[in-house]
Amino acid sequence: MRLSSRKALSLMRRFLTSNTPIHAQWFLTDRCNYRCRSCGVWRSEKKHFEASTEEVKAGLDALERVGVAEIVLSGGNPLLREDIDEIIEYASRRFITTIYDNGSMALEKIDAIRKADFVAISLDALDDKKNDYIRGAKGAWKKSTEAIKELHEKGISVGVAPTISQLNLYEIEDFTRYFIEKGIPVWYAVYSQDYSEDSLFGIGERNDELEIVDKEGMAKLCDTLLDMKRERPGIFITDKTLLALKELFLTGNRVWKCRALQNFVMVNNRGEVSGCHLHAPVTKVTELPKVWNSERLGTLRAQYSNCQKCAYMCYLFYSIHRGIYGNVEILCDQLKNARSLFSEIYEPSHVAAKA
């Protein structure tokens, strides 16, 4: 991640400002070329509609004004957008920017994704047949592993993003070790299903095959990842998040209150905003600065804080780590990863690979 002085100072100001949403995720498109078993995006019968390039830029400006410091560009597959190069470049000048890909298009769009701070490639198993089954696309494993390898060799900050489910629960330890030993970080999602039809954007499709039924096994994995974090860098999940997940799976107890529309916001392909994708839109993203401190959004925040229906990892993470103190917690927890990341970025071989 390379920071200009202007971007660094602006980010520092936003990270140290209270009562602002530090994180945003923008589902840029509902188009996708895979048929993942856990996902409802590709099953949607709604007609595709996407905010235009200029509308996205205006929305990014609005997110910067309300204090967002980091943004995830996802979908569907955001790399299917013809203007993704322009969007990534615009976003990365303003935010810590992560672009997601299912592994199918990263190499084709390498000049575009090089401008992002991080690239996340979806991969769910080391076994090609299992991965392709979960992803619903023959050859998905081959494309993802080739993309991860080449991006890493070219000095692009790439990470692997598995979704933990019952189908791969017992492999995540070996999966994680395989990649972090190669200097490739891993960050995780946990399979969860949507419960609302009146939502911002449909993601989690009900699938009993993926539902984690071995609660103790999931708790044990949390302990394992905690131990592995102490051994070496590359596991991009905080101790506090792992402990909260362990508690949830063992007892059903949530040690956090949801901070949707406080610490984080979601934006759909039409440029509409909600606290999370499970709730209906509350405003257009370009209008968010005007209504951020409104009584209506304050009422919604109170409602969201009592929600106990999902375990989506990004919502959990930004609810546990809240406010300025939460940002400091993340920095302290991930300091080893940050040192490793910057040493990788400025390694001479990577500089040569980019030349």
C-alpha cells in the first residue's frame, strides 16, 4: 500500500474522528460469472442496473465527506464493469481500497487492480474439485491459484479470502498455513444466510450443506487461528473477533452490539445506502452527508444495534472495534501484519517485477 502525503494525512484525520463510519462496502454490480452455492446475487431475477461512472465518483466523494477511510469494492464481480479501472483509481486516491475478484478476471484486469491497495481473491479449498463445487464453476480453483501466484510475484498486495463453511471447516487450518508460509495473507468470511427479502442487496443463500453445524469444531478453529497468529504474520483477523466468534458458536451469546450505520455502511449497485445489506435502503449515497446526523438515522441506529440475526464477518468486525479506540485496537493487533506487508511491498524483487 503506497500512500501519498495528502492521502495519509486525510486518512489519519478520518481514523481519529469520532461518530463517523470508518468502513464502507460498495456492491458495484449484481452481475457475476460464477454460481457460488452460498450466494444469492446471481439468482436474482431483478433487471441489472448500475450507477454510472460519474454517479459512483459522486458517491465516493460523499463517503469521504462523512468520514469513510476504507472501502471494499465488490459485487457480483466488480471487475465485470467496463469502467472498473477508472473507479479503482478514483477510490484509491481517497480511501484504503480493496477490490474483490472470484479469481476469474484478476489477470485480465491486472493494470486496473494494481491501483488498489489490496486485492482479495476468493478461494475456499486447496482441493480443486471441492473449491469448484462450492464456487459453481469448473476451473475456478485453477484460475484463482494462478491469479494469486502471479499477483504476488508481481508485488501486488493480494490476499486469499475463503468463506468458512461446514464443507471446508476442517481444512481451514492447513489452508491458512499453506498461504501464510508463502507470504500471502488470508482474511475470512463465515457462511451466513440472509433472512430478509426487503434488503439492500441479496448475498447469503440458504444452503444446509454449508451451514456450520459443528459448533465446537468452529470454536476449536478460532483457538487454532489465535495460536497461529502468534507464530507468524498473515492472518488478517483480530484476536477480539476470533474470541467473539468462538463465544457465538459455543454459547450463542453475542458479545457485541451491531454498529450498522455507525461504524460502517453498505452501498448497492444502484447507489443506495443502508447500514447493512440485510436492511432496506435509507437514502442515496450522494445524500448521505446531509442526513448522517438526522433524527431518522439516529432511530435506525438504535434499531440496528438490537439486531441479532446475522454473523457476517465484516459487520461483526466493525461492531466489535468501534470508534477511535477500536481503530487503535485494530492497529495494535495487526502491527505484525503491517510490518510484514510493507516489507513485502518494498522488497527489491517486487520493485523489479513492477518495473
